[in-house]
Amino acid sequence: MTQQTLPLFEIFIRSKRGLDHRHVGSLHAEDCEQALEYARDVYLRRSEGVSIWVVRSSDITASQESDVASFYDPMDDKPYRHATHYKLPKEVDNM
């Protein structure tokens, strides 16, 4: 198999316990196990992390930046959510 025919995997590393996994790159591999081995060799050479996630790129469904408006309700029709409509006590008026 050539590199173009091997599946592409996205690699996520968690650097310390309690932190989020962070995308660090992509690589080609035959399966998840091989991708995990490659990721360990490429991205954790100096013990930079405590956990690795490998995800087949074809399994990721992503939105486009142009779609972001459809994900959120417009805030203009909910003025009660804006803090400008609340009167603060004098003790906390410097916020």
C-alpha cells in the first residue's frame, strides 16, 4: 500500500493529567493500532504526554466556519441576558 491509499488518522495528545487532548498532527497508517504506535514514536519521543487519541479522519464530521451562525440563537431577541439591564448595588458598581 502506498501512503496515499493508507487511511489518514488525526492525532490528539494530552500533555498532563486533567488537561484536554490537543490536536498535534496527522499520519497515515493501516489501522488504529498501527496509528497509535506511529503516534507514540512521532509525537511522544520525549515524554511530552500521558495519553494519545487516534481518530480516523474519515470518521470526523466537522462544521464549516460559514455555518457558525446557524448553531447559535441570536442574542438580540433575549435582552434579559445582557448584564447592562441589571442595576448593581453601589458596593459592586465598579464592575
